[in-house]
Amino acid sequence: MLDVIWLIPAFPLAGFLLILLFGRKLGEPRSGYLAAAMVLASFVVAVGAFFDLLSIDDEHDRHHVETLFSWVPVDALQIDMAFLADPLSITMCLFVTGIGFLIHLFAIGYMHGDPRFSKFFLYLNLFVLSMTLLVLGENLLVTFLGWEGVGTCSYFLISFWHERDSAATAGKKAFVTNRIGDWGFMIAMFLGFAHVGSVSYGALNGAAEGGGLSTRTATLIALFLFVGAVGKSAQLPLYLWLPDAMEGPTPVSALIHAATMVTAGVFLMTRMNPMLAAAAPEVSQVIAWVGVLTALFAATVAVAQTDIKKVLAYSTVSQLGYMFLAVGSGAFVAAIFHMVTHAFFKALMFLGSGSVIHGMHHEQDMRKMGALRKVMPITAITFLIGWLAIAGVPPFAGFWSKDEILLFTLAERGPVLYVLGLVTAILTAFYMTRQIIMVFFGEARWTSHANADEAAPEDVASDDHHVSTAHGEFKPHESPVIMLFPLVVLAGLSIVGGVIQLPSFGFIPHDWQHKLESWLHPVVAAGEAHITGSSAYENKGLLALLAIACALVGIAIAIAIYVRKVAKPVEPELLANGWYYDRAVSDFMGGPGRKAFEAFAWFDRTVVDGAVNGAAKLVKAGAGGVRTAQSGNVRNYAGIVGVGVVLLLVWFVIGRGFF
Amino acid sequence: MSPVLAAVVPTTAYYLILSAVLFGIGATGLLVRRNPLIMFMCIELMLNAVNITFVAFATRFGDISGQTAVFFVMVVAAAEVVVGLGIIISILRRRPGATADDLAELKG
């Protein structure tokens, strides 16, 4: 399967082209099934490739480059359209296509009745194509192609319901904010070419490992790559597009803005881990700090959100912060581990919220929900599993990955970052508990607006298969099987996802420990931190208990406040508005920023355009004088030619001294 | 042939003078006449005046390249006649009696 690794992106490409050509004819739901089948086919190829790699005994031979064609052959710059199959890229492919398939299935139910049904799956397949290109690329340019592709699809899908002003604006915001990150990515690429003469991962990482790069160059490349990662993975200070991206349909939020695309930055940093190892140690410090501050910041904001998807959005930003904390602590395996488990439980919860929104007739305000477990039992149970996983309750998947990140943080970065991480863990458990209480428990607040008009008129996905919209009675309902199936599968994965990387506790069989670490070892060997001798590692059992305690404390506080009502909920405006960061940015850009841009525009109009227009005017005036020579009279011309000949003759004879 | 004429041995200068006269006639005609057809004929006159110089010098120096050049001039002139006459005829068909001075559409 390794030599047909290109099939992984080829299947979604075929789906994209087929839907592009015949989408209207296929219609609903066949275009959805076609798209899902293509992603499933990619998944099968990825599984085959996985076992092929696994069957290679020597872990250093688990590395296969498949070159399709020479893409940019320009003198010294030789870039191939080549795919790299190694443990990291195959891990990414497995969960991108696997979860992608489940979300495609969910979307068939969720997008039911949408007039642009087939177009939605067109974009989804294009997204999977770009994402697989991103992770499979053998050089930075192929990855960049995918990088831009997922950004474009993200833009299309956020503003999928572009009739809504907020959706169109959110799409633009995501696109523009991502440009800043793309700039960093491109600078890193240029630097790599300037100093190594290649943009392929093998050459760049080889130079970094072999000491062929000065620390200064490696630092610059690593920093600029991190700028790219910050944009794509929604870290401070560029996180602000992600909460707005929730304007897109919920399957999009689950696929792009939780499970796959936003983790591209973490993937990139892991892929380039030898570069990070060769860079100045301050780079990792910066990454760890950005990560932990983002995690804490977003967790505080999530505490006060009332929109069901906004909570999950800020939670995603926060969890991505954990992944960057891991990257900054040299825990690349833990970062990928958390990426995978996060993809399981966050996709689960986004789809669960999609199911809730679907059942609530496109109501997203949690204050109008409550007690939904009675009408949506399967959604509720699966969502609760996701909640336990993200809160960090063992044995659910999120506990293992978060615990490992915190362990590395304490060992590598010291107690300050560790405590910040723990506080974030408490907040995570708190806001997620708050969410499930508001949505699934307590009293039903939706009867109070028993009115079909609540389903806002601009909602495109129609609810014509519900009796309720026709007249009067508003009643939430459980979602169809095609939406529940992905929920159940993801819930199962969220429970057992931790087995891929169990820690070395005494009670866990030795064969079951550190599976992911030994699998990813050849890729991350250069950058991975070794903490086995540290005091943190000696006390890892104690630390795990501490993490569990934090999760339980968070849950307990939330129950005390929202169920027992021992204290009034603390949801200050400050947090609900995200510390006014978003407002501050838009105010700054609207005020002084706008003035600065206007000054630039003035400079452009008067000086730059002035120079250009001045040159044009000069030429025009000169031409106006010269063109009178063009009399249009043939005999005139003939006369001038004659005079010219005579003058030339005179010059030859007298000037040059002929004869 | 009369003895007087037989006594005159034409030298290269003769041909050059003839050529210069022909060229002068052609150039003057081109400048003073307005009928496009006549102007066209004047151009032919000038071209062939030059041809005579080519041949004269080729004979004088025993070098064939002058005569070769004449062939090129004739071929180009033939091509030019085809195009030029075509244009002139189509102009005259649209505007009968037009002179070269009337055709000043390209005035700047």
C-alpha cells in the first residue's frame, strides 16, 4: 500500500470532481454518500499503509517517499510533488480520514433539506483532499498547498450560509487572520531554501540534526513556523477567528475547527521537531508559554459563554493550547496523543451539539435548553462520555493525554507552567460540567418558548420532516440513525482512545505501555525530551492523582453552583466577551489602525500613484508634440524620406570622408 | 547600327547616369503626383533604377552578388505590387477618384 499512498488524497479529489460535475444530478442524499464513500476509501488505504509500515521490522526503515512528478524544477530549486509515508503522517491520515468519514455520515443527516446539499459535500471532500496533502507532503511546499487548501475550504464552509451576514463576515475574518500565519509559514520556507537549498523535510531536518544549520537560522525558521502554526491553530494572539468560525454548519465545526485543520500547526511543529531541537531553547520556552496562556485564557472565556458551540470553540482553543504546551515541553508524542484523543472527544461533542441544535430546531442558546437527556437519550449519553473525556476523568481518553502533557511540563518547564496547566484543567472540568448541566439536566427551559417561529427564518436546513414546525407545539427530538451512529463510534473511541499511549504504571501490562511513543519514535527522536530520570517522573502516580483531583474539583464546583445553587454563577461580562480582546482588536483596527491604513492609502494615492501618473502625463505630453509629425499625407512622408536620404548621403560623404 | 553609335562604347558611368535619371524621375513623380496609381508606378521606376546600378556594378567588378540582389528586389517588388495594387484598387472602389492627399486617416 505504501507505493499507492497517493490514493489517500486521490479519492477525495475524485469525489470532489464527481460532485463538481454531477453534484446537481446526484442531489440529496447520493452526493453525500458518494463523498463519504470516497473518504472511507482513503481511510482503508491509510489502514493498509499503516499495517505495511508496521510490518517493517527496523523502525528506521519506516519511511517511504513516493514521488509523483517534479513540480518546481528551477535551477537550484527542485521541488517534487512527493508524499512521505512515515509513522507521523500515517497517524494523521488515519484519524483525519477516519473521523472525516464519520463526520461526513453525520452531515448527511444534519444537512438534510439544505438547498446546497451537494455543494456542502463538494467542499468537504475538497477539505479532506487538502488536509491529506498537508499531512502527507514530503516538503514544505506540498504541505503549504494543503495548508492553503484547508484555509480556503474553511473560508467556504464557515460562510456556507452566506445569506447570513455574520457567517459571511466570520469567513472573511478567518481567512484574513490566517494570512498572518501563512506569512510566517512562507518566510520559514524562504529561509529554509536560502540556508539549506531545499524545502523538503528530509533535507531541512537532516541539516538541523547534522548541525548544518547555525542556531540563529534554526531559531528563525522555528519561530516563523510557529507564527504559521499560531495562525492556523488559533493560539494567542491570533485565536480570534476560531470562535467566530462557529457560524459554519456544525459538522464543519467538528471536522475543520476541532478535529483536523486546527491541529495542523501542532502537526507542523512535530514534523519539524529537529529544527526546534536545533533552535535556541528560548523558542520552546515561547511556545510553551503561548500554549499555556492560550489554554488558560480560552478556558476562562469558555466559563461564561451561553452559546453551546461557543463553549466548545473556546474549549478547542484551550485544548490546542495544551498541545502547544506539550510541543514547547518537548513532548511531541504527548502532543500528537492529545491531538488524537482531542479529535475523538471534541468531534464527538461538536457532533453532539449538532445533534442538539438539530433536535432543538436550530436553537443554540444553552439558556433555552435543559433536561434534554429525556428526549435525546443517545445524544446525551455520548455527550456525557465526551464530557468525562475532556474533563480528564480516568479511564477516558482525555485523562491519559492531558496527564502526560502535564507530566512533561513539570519535568521540563517547571512548576509555574504546571500549575497554570492544572488551573486550566480545573476550569475545563468546570465549564464542561456547566455545559452539560445547562443542556441535558435541570428543568426544561424550551417549553417556555413553545413556538414554531423560534426556528429562525434564515435557517437554511429546513425541518419539514418534523410535525412540530407546521403548527404550534415545539418539541425537541432525537436525531436520525445516520447522525447517531458517528456519535456512538466516537463515544467508543473517546472511552478507549487512551490505550494507544498508556503510561508506565505498575498495574498496566508492560506490552500495553507507550504504544504511540514507540511507533512515533523514529520521527520525534531528535526533539523528544527525556524525563525518565526527573523527580517529576518518579512521582508520576502522585501527579496523576493530583490531575484527577483537579478534574473532580472542577466538576464538583460546577455541580455546587449550577445544580445545588449554593452560590450564584459567576459569569462576568468581561469573560462572556472574551476579555474584550476581540473588541479591542476591532476597535484598534477601526480607530488608529484605520487611520494608519488611510495614511498608507493617502501615500499610495499621492506619492506612488502620483509618480506613476506623472510619468504617464510626461509621456502623453511628449507624444502630443511628436504625433503632429504624423500628417497622414503619403507624399509628405516620401519627402521626409528623401530629405533623410540626402542628409545621410551628406553625412557619409563629408562626415565619414568617403571618396 | 550607325557607325557613330557603334563607336560609342558604353561604360559603367553611362548606366549609372541612366539609373540616376530614372531614379530622379521616379522620386519627383512620387512627390508631385497625387494619383496613387501613378505614385505606385514611380516607386517601381525607382526600384528598377536601383536594379540597373546593381547590374552595372556587378558587371564592372565581375561579382555575381549584385545580380543576385536584383532578383531579390524583383521578387519583393512583385509581392509589393500584389499587396499594394490590391489596397489601391479597394480604396478606389470605395472612393472613386481619391488622391493620395485624401487618404489621411492616419493623421496623428
